[in-house]
Amino acid sequence: MSSITIPALTGLRAFAAAIVFFGHILTPHYDVVPGLLQYGWAGVNIFFALSGYLFQHLYSETLIRGTFSWWEYIKRRLIRIYPITSLVVVLSAISAWDRITMIDIGLHLTLLHGWHPKYRLSLNAPMWTLTLEESYYLMAPVMIYYLRKFSDDLRKRLAPGPSGLLLVKTCLVALLVWILSFALGRGLASYHQDLVYQVFGLWDWDVFSGTILGRLSDFVAGMLAASLMSMHVHRLKGRGDLIVAIGVFLFFCSAGFIHTHGGATGVGEHKFGSIAINGLGAAGAIIIAGLHAGGWFSRLLSSRVAVVLGECSFALYLIQFMPVGPFPKISMALQGGLESAGVHFLLAALTSYLVMNLAALLLHRLYERPLGLAMRRKWLKRGT
């Protein structure tokens, strides 16, 4: 496995977490905030694309060489997500004890809750994404291996000719693969929707946005971007700002289309609505590749402040809607309290963001990171 770190992508985590946070916190004021600020959930698309990009970047070499270890891989995934996740589940369960069941707690501890529409948002709403991440973790090694084999074969077949033409050809093939992943995911999601109805008698309205099946193209977009970056690294290095600009443009085009065609719920009725929603992940993948290629945006997100915020972004993401005592969603309670005291809602949102980030930073520095380091020393081989 590659041990290369990419500070700009850690900084991007902070940006994506901030998008999600403000999208949640400003929900009561959607009638007065600009339209594009109403789509904080788009930060989740970036997170999924980032997972696909990093996994393809980190694991393709070991998989292709045959040195990949499933056991080491699983242990690394457990170390990454379970210290903070298990703590948040336990604390949330204590606060919400009177309105949850042991099944609810068990499903959240195993991260299986996202597969059942009744439990997907029950304990701590943002945790639904962890079911998708866990599902991707199990699928990723196989997907990475075959994508790498396909990429190597494609490079050999298309290599003759100018390098610029090779870049265009591989980008077109990547677009085709992404479209196929989008179509496959939606087909499987429809099948899952029918299956849930037959077994549980529940219609899963959020199957296309709340399961790995409906979001498969986001992860695949990241994987494809990493493959293209690997194939054309010498040609793309130094052009990072241009690539980021293209990704940002496509991101705002998708968000703008969604906003002008009924928002997240109404856009699905348009024939291009699903493409626009899934296009957010593809645009995010392009931005990620641009940041990896270097440039001014990359240096900005590699700053110490951005990296520190990125390191505690997972903690921020999980605690923002955590129930604490009588408050079902702690960040919303903080926001509401500040507004009740006469603070303007935008200033209240910024204050809430800073306070919750401070709490996340303390949780990361005092609990998540020390426990993760201890687990690495105990579970992982030296030098891995």
C-alpha cells in the first residue's frame, strides 16, 4: 500500500464537512439564503468520491502485485472508523434511550442500519453514510483490482499516438464506465427497493440516495479520476488549478440544474435529474484530481488550518447531530439558542460551526487519534 499522504485532500475533507454542516444548520432559513447554499448534502458526494479516489490511489499497486492482505486491510478500516463511531453510538444511545431499541443500537454498531429505511436516520442522522462507506470497503478491493487491470490494458491498446490524444481517449472511456456504473447502480437500487418492500412491507423512498447502490457512481467517479491521474500524471501535473476550475464549474452546473428544477426532491421528475444529482460526485472527483495535481488551490487546502480541520472532520460530521441530554440534535440546539438570544442566524451559524469544530478537535486529539495509534501499534505489522 502506498503511504503517500496528500494534504490538500485532507483539507478538502474540512471543506466538504463545512458544506454539510452549514447545509444542516441553515435548513430553517432556506427561504432567505441563496439557492446553492441549500445543498449542503452535496458535500457527501465529495466524501464518497474522495473515498473512491484514495482507495484506488493507495491500494491498486498492492492488489496488482499480489501483496494485498485482506486481514490487514480490514484492520485498517476498523481502526479508521470504529473508535469515534462506537463512542458516538454509545453516547447517542444513552441520550436517546427512551426512544430507541437494542436492534437500533446493534444495527448502528455494525453499521448495517443504512440498509433498513426504518433505522437509517433513527439514532444519529449523518451516520447513514457510514453504511455506504462500510459497503464500499467490502467491495473496493475487487473493484480496484479489475479497474487497474482494465486501465493497464487500455493504456497498452491506446498508447500509439500523441499523448494528448491518449488523454482524450481515456477520458471518454472513463466517462462511459461512469455512465455504466450509474445505470448499474440504479438498476440494483430498484431491485433492492422491491426486495425491501416484499420482506419488510416498507417502501424505501431514499434507496437511490441512501444506499451504496444508488451512490455507486460517486465512488466509481473517484476511482476513475485516480486511474486517469495515474495514467497521465506527467501531463496533468502543474495543471491542477485548471482541472479544479473545470470540476467547480461542473459542480455548480449540476447544483444549479437541481435548484432550478424542483430541488433535491423535485428534480427526479426531470429526465436529466438523476444525472445532475450523480454529476455532483463526478464533478467532485475532478476537483480531487486537480488538487492532487498541485497548484494554488492545492496549496490553499494544504495549509495547516485546513489540514487540522480536515483531520477532525470525521468527528465533526458525527457529532453535529448527536443527541445530548434533552437536545435531539446538539448543533441545531446551539444554533437555536443563539438565535433566541438575538444573534443573527448567519453569525449564529458561524459561531456554531466554530464551537462544534472545537469540540471535534478535542475529541480527535484526546480520544480518536490516541486510540487509533494504540490500535495500530497493537494490530498492524511494523512498516505497514
